[in-house]
Amino acid sequence: MNHKTIGIDFGTSTIKIVKGNEGLVLDEKNVIAIYKKKEVLAVGDEAYEMYEKAPANIQVSYPIKNGVIADLSNMHQLVISFLEKIANGRNKLKGFDYYLAIPTDITEVEKRSYFDVIVSSKLKPNRIRMVEKPVADALGMGLEVLDSTGVLIVDFGANTTEISVLSLGGIIFSKLVPIGGNDLDKDIIMHVKRTYNFVIGKKTAESIKKEIGSAIPSEGTMTVYGRNTISGLPSELQIDASEVNQAITEHLQQIMDQVKVILERTPPEVSADIYQNGIYVTGGSSRLKGLGEFITQATKLKVNFNEEPENTVITGLDTIIGDSKYSKLISELDER
């Protein structure tokens, strides 16, 4: 591997960076805090600590929404801050090759925005290359993407779920569904508000999902803290796992409906491979309890998970950067 290389996975929730022969050098929340709309106050995990707590003169936001860059200026500033952090100064980043993992099912304009984050940064990059996220996911899960075996990958992320069928190093079908783990958090917030007149924040909802949330009916309770909308006072509430399951089931079923649509369009020979090997599920939100059983019930297929589902894209990207046999999986965007 050329040591002057940087690979970036722009996740909605987190951003991960690999560098040269050093492997993973950064894994932080993809969040930026701006003071009075001008000054970068904090980025990454530090900015995330301010989320839902900042006063009106501090804007805390995620620059990526639904798999695409929604705020190019903030994304540019966030990336610059991260790159300077791993290199101890901007001057040490000149002349690098950048490898960017991007979703498949987005427009050329949306793909170019990822390119523009780097090319406009005055980092003087040598080359900017693109790798499709489903391909990186497959490699990160230990699959040999260059052979003829058909593979179905479901990347269950924070804001989106990317469903892709791969074979011979290429994408046969790919669908970016605008549903992710954040939508399950919103489901929990709405359920609690509607049922108990009780308001909780996004971080609390995420904690509920992780602690007692499940894709299939389960048991358990959790005490959470928030505000009673009737009294207007801070209070606590005990919530049951069964009602969390009911709250999130609709969005999970919508994802399964899209998986079935992709399966119906898949060529029969590839379908045979998928039937034999099952579905490969990754992404940070795939840690939801009971998800494998839920998918099997819906599709009658076995489900394969990864021990570190949050890292499959960046692991696959690092593999592509380090092994020339995967050069055909890389594309470059015309700079004009």
C-alpha cells in the first residue's frame, strides 16, 4: 500500500478514516457544531456531546442526510478538521490519494459532492477515487467479490438501508431505502409521546433501542427520563420491550418489502447463490436484537452477520487500497 493514501467512509452517523499503512486512524461522530453560523466550535465526538443541548447561537448538525451530503460547506469544514487531526497540520496532507466509499443508488451530482469535499479543500490531492459502498461492504465481510457467486448485501445504517445484489465485482441491483436506525429512534419517541404524554430526546430513544429494542417480540423493561407534557416537569417513565417492538415494526417491515422487491428482480442463477448462502447483513443498526430472526421469517433465507458491522465498509475500503487485484473496483470522477 502506498503510504500516501487516505480512505474515507462518510457514514450518516459516523465518519471513519484509514491512512496509508496505519489502518483505521479515526472513528468519530459525523457531527459539527457551528458558533453564530461562522466559527467551527467542535467536530466529531466533541460536537455530539452538544447535540440536543446547545443554545440557539450554536448549531449542531449532521452534514449527511439519507446517504448524501446535505450541507457541503459544513462537510468540507468537518473533513478538514479531521484530516488535520490525523496529520497534525494541513501541509502534511498534500499529494495524497483519496479513496471515498459512496452509495450506489445516488445521482451523479450527489456523487460529485463527495468529490468536491476533497477537491475544494486546498489539500492538493493527487487522485480522488470512488468505491461503491456495497462492494466495500462485501470485502469487509470477507467475501470474494471478484468471483461469479451472487451476493445479497443489506447495509442497515443510521439514515438509510442500502440493499444490493453483487456478482463478478459489479452491482446488479442496488436500492437506497431512506429508512435507518434513526427512524426507529423517532418511532420510539413518537410512541412514548402519544401513549404517555412524555417527551424524550433522540439519545434516550437510541438507548432504549439498544437496551430493550428488538425486531421480534421480547421481554424487558427500562426506566427513562424526560419531561411530562401535562405537568411540564422533568419525570421518569418505565417502558416495556414489547411496546418498543410494536413501535418499530412498521419501518422494519418496509425495509423487508424492499428486500423482497430486489429478490424478485434478481436473475435466477444469482437467486440460487443467494438461496444457498443467505443474506449478508451489516451496518451499525444491524446490531438490533432479533433482526436475523425477523429477516429469516420474512424471506425464508438464513442471515449472515459480521462481528463489527459498523466497520465493514472501511475494512473493505482498506482492502481495496492495499491490494492491486481490486483495482477494477475503483472508479474516478471526471474533474471537469
